[in-house]
Amino acid sequence: MNELNIWEILYPLLAKNNAGCLRSDIYQPEINKLYYPILSVQLASKEKKLRILLTGGGSGGHVSPMLAVADAVREILPETIFLYVGVKQGLEAIIVPRNDIKLRFAGSMGLPSRKFSFQMFKFLFTLLFGTLKASLLLVSFRPDVIVASGGFVSAPSVFASALLRILSFGLMRIPVYLHEQNAVPGRMNLAAGRLAAKIGLAYPVKIKSFPSDRTGYAGYPVRMTIGKIDRATARKQLNLDDSDEYVLVFGGSQGARTINRAFVEALPLLAQRKNIRIIHASGTLKTSEYNAEKDTVARLAVLNAIPKGYKRIDYLHDLPVHLAAADLAVIRAGAGSLQEICAGSIPAIVIPKANLPGDSQVANARQLADKNAIDILYEEPVLSEAGVIDEVKGEVLAAKIIDLLDSQSRRNELSKNARAAYDPDAATRVAKQVINLALKEDLRAAGKLTDNDALKTPDSSFSSSPTLLRRNIERAMSLRFEDAFSHGRIEDERLAMLDDHEYLRYRGAALLVMRSWQQRNEGIKLLGLTRHSDRLDLLLHVLTDRTKAPRLQCLLGGDYYHVGFERRNAISSLAFIGEWNEPVYSAISKALTDPYYEARSAALKFIRTLEPEINAGTEDQKKNLSDSVEKLTHDHNLEVKIEAIHTFGFIGDTNQVINICEPYLMDNRVPVREAVLNAFSKLLLRSESVTTLKEKLIPLMNRFLLTSVAVYPHFPIKERYSALLNQINEKADT
């Protein structure tokens, strides 16, 4: 302890009371003698080594930023003591020990999608014991602050801090610094945000779910070695010539099935390039559902052509070197991977994983795509024996790669914009925020946490909620999904009112993969509202698939995997798309016999909406549809019967329409008689011989029952009847 430290602390306090008249050469020695024994204890506590608990893992995207923060903290306070809490099966078990940080484990697992299931019971049981284990670690380590990168691995430590605060009646308070890495937070971080003292955002976008007074921009911490290695040095280390085209492929630490399979399919096309060199990190994931290594190796074994410079590995431990040497990267849209390619200024093709909680990877990618810093290639749902699955076609990926390798100017543009999107001060900024929080200082007062007012409002065209996204589309086009049959095919002018068609159409198609029928239902609506005619196959599959529903769903009244609401709305979307061909005809024919009455009713409305296209079709199609509609005029469901009578006027011949409608002229149900009038009106418009038709209709009209049970100052059915009579007479006169 030196005397100057004591004097620096006391001088401002004493000077305040002595009008600044103190002289350090006179008073400092005396003050040190008097106050040294008292202040030495205080100063010792001020200079104690900070103890920081880091948590988050399972994948490199959660581990790497924590290690970057640790490095930045050590730059400021070299004596800081760290403890990392993760899970045994996570990548942190491999990476953390290499960074001179003690590692401990507390069990945890991801939150299941189904609330009532064995997996949910297992999750709660695992989280409970993980939280108890983390509580013991907190008591023994006594951290000054917990830094969490989110995800299920962080849950035990974050919840343990809250548990200890409650059990100690507030005496044991360990502040939590939560780093939200994604543009849209996951379920774990939404819960942890309520317990965190401070929340640092990787993207400068407002997140309504987080308290604004504790939230601010922090940036995404990236290891300091990335972007610092010279390109020539890196390529020499990897034995690359100047003419070699080096492509780096990785789907995160665990790997990505979509990228692995698409890239293997792309290899025969890439093999035609003589100087291409490829490093493909297929990932470390090994589960009963997918083993990244075995699946990739098996697919490679059946290829007839592989580039000579291709090499597959499990994991890239020396990523900074490979990034420095790469001409192009193919990656997932994890926050970590995106920031790493920005730090390395690497042109990248980004394939975000669809349908993660909050659609977080897509949101991450769009943040950079808006800055023209990456090229996005969306996953596409495809029909398979296992149902609808996400996929990227190998030839599409190969074409993207070849286009970029052939365009140096485009790669330069992406590289420049990626570097501009990178925040090199993020690790240091987060480190200072963490240190200030550990020292119980107010981050906002110290100017260390960016004010929340500086955060941008999210793009209204993006929403993690499919329902909100659909409503945004409806608002932009001044059109409701319920207007499908009254509106018909959506015009180009209305579609032009929508921003980013590619994303909106991707989102609609991607939702068709979801297990929840409510989410699939919104996806169906999005396909129609964006007039995504390229994915008619998905809508027709929904409409015609007769896979039996799970047993529980059947007990609750369900019939097929795609529930009745989905099938009904698929027909509405077909009306918005407005195409008529053999596959659509087959699907609509099947829908006319659908067990769900609203699907049958929607199919009838669809026939009326696309009447010109249908009547321009083949005679066999018209005959078969006419027969099917005639049968539905006797349907046991009143709504279907009414729609069928009305629709029959569009496709039946004169005698058939009259024969079908005649029994209902005196029907006691007003809607049925209104349907008869509608059918006669349409028949009149279609008839070539109006005089002959008049002779047949007038006797029927004379027998028509005009009474109505409606309490109105006028009688709508009588008005409709009078209008039809006038129409008949006017047509006959002309």
C-alpha cells in the first residue's frame, strides 16, 4: 500500500471542506500517519481480485463470447479469477480448459416444444438438480458477478442466483449480466432477463421483452485473434497458392445437417473448378437422430466426383487462421459465426436455420443482409417420405458459390460491408460493463451502457410471431385473409406494397414444417397473401394429405395430421394465388369430399372464384366437378348445401340447375331460397338463349316463397327476387 493512493482518496474529501487550501507537502505525511491503519483495510478490499462466474454453452456460439469477455477483462484486471459453469456434453468441455479457466458442470437441457410430455418432466427434473448444483458452486466460489451468454446452459446459474437471494433474505446478492446475442431473444433469455441486473444486446435493436432501464447496446464479443492474422501468413501456413480458391464451410460447432447435405450434393459441380480448395467442418453432433460425421462420410462415399482439394474435419480449432486465408465462407446464421466472418471481413453465404425460437437465426442474418454484408440462402421445405422437411438443394448452393468465386467485385463488396458491420470494441465494452457491475457501480451513470433510446425499432416486416407478421402484411396491402373468395387472385400492385418478398415467402413456407398446427396454419395464410405460386406443392399437400392424426388428437375430435382449419385455409390461399391446372383440379376434387364441412364449403367458393379458368378447362374436368357439386346440394350440412346450390349455377347446364333448385322454391329456410336465386342469376348470365330460359324460369319464379323471418324495414329476399325478375325481362328484351 503506498501513501499516494491514500492521499488521492482523501484529498478531494478534505479539500471540499477546506476551500481547497490544503497543501500536499504539509498535510500528506500527517494524514497518512493518522488514517493509514483505517484506510488500508478499505483499500485492500477495493483492490481485491474480482471473481467472475461465466456460464453459457452447449455450442461454440455461446462459449466463444464468454471467452472473449474473459480475455478483455484480463487486459484490464490481469488478476481476475474466473470459473466457468457449463454442461458435460457441451463444447465448453473441450474449449474452456484450453483457456486457463477452471470448469465445473451443472446439469441442464433444452426446453421441449411440447408442454405436456415426458421430455418436459425430464427437463424440469434436470433443471431443478442443475440449479441446486449451481447454488453450491456459487456459495463456494462467491463470485462478484455472473456473466451469462444465454441458452439452457446458463439457466442453472442464473436461477441459482435468484434462489440464494431468496433463501438468504436478500443478504447474498450476486448480480447477473446477461448478454443477448440474437436479434430476437430465445425462451431462456426472456426468463433470465427478469432476473438480470444488466442486459447487453449484441444488436442495436429494441427488444420489448426486456426492461428498458436495464438494457443497452453492448455488441458481440469476438476473440481478439480473429481478424488479426495476416492473409499471406495464413495461406502460407495452410499451404495455399495465390491462385487457390479457398472455401470454408462450417455449420457451427455441432454442425448443420442442411449445410452438410447440401454441400456434399454440391461437390460434383464444384469439382469442375481446378484450383478450388475446401475445408468442411461437418460438426461434432452425435445423436441417435443425426450423427454429423457418419452421415456426411456416408454421403461422400457415393459421389462420383469430389474436388481434389476437399477435406472434411469435425471441428475447426484454428478458426482464426482459416478465416484469414478464406476467399469465401458457407455458414449458419448463429450470432457468433456471423460476427466472426465480419471480424475477418470474409464474404459469406449464410444459410439460417429455420423455425428456431423467435426465428433468431433469420433475424440475425437479416440484420447483416440489410447492410449488404452477406448473401442469404434460405432453407426450403420439401416433401419427403417423412413429411415436410427443411432442405437446401445442392445445385442451388453450388451455383451461389460459383457465382461469388467468379465475381471478385461482389466478394470485395461483401468483405468491405462485413468489416464495416463489425464492432471491434464489443469485448472491451462488455468487459467494462461487467467490471462496473461487479464493483456495484451504476453503468448508465458511468456512461458505460449505451442509452436505450439509441436502440433502433425493429423492422416491422419482421416479427417472430407468425400472426403479427401476417397482420402486418394484411395492413400493408389493405386486405384480409378472409377476403380470399370475394377478392380472388392478388394483383401485382398489391404485392408491390410488401417489402422483402423473398423473406416473407420463405417464412410462410418454413412454417409448414412446424409440429404445431396453429403455426402451420399461419404459414398457409402467408403463402396465399404473398401469392407464392412456386410452393403450390405445399398447399396441395396440406389439402390432400390423409395421414391420420395422433391418437390424442383423434380423441379430441381431430381427423388428419393437417387439421380441418389448415385444409380450409389452404383453399383460400389457392384462391389468392389464382392458378388452375391438373394438380389444383385434383386437390379441389378431393376437397369436395373432405370430412370437414368448412373445407367442402371453401372448395365450392373456390370454384365460383375461379369460374372463368375452370370453364376454360377440359370437358372432363367440368363434368366431374359438376357431378361432385350436384351431390353436395344434398349434403347434410346446411352451409355446404347452400354453397353447393349457389355454385351449381356456375357449372351446371340449364336443365340440371332447374332440376336441382326446384325442390327448394318453397323451402322454409331463407338462406336456401337465396342460394336458389343466386344460382338462377348466374345461370341467366351464362345462358345463350335468354328467351328459352325465361320461359322455364318464370313459372318457377311464380311459385317462389317470398316470406322472410328477418325483422327488417324491408325484405332482402323480396328485393333480390324483384331484381332477378327485372334481369330476366331486360335480357329477354335485348
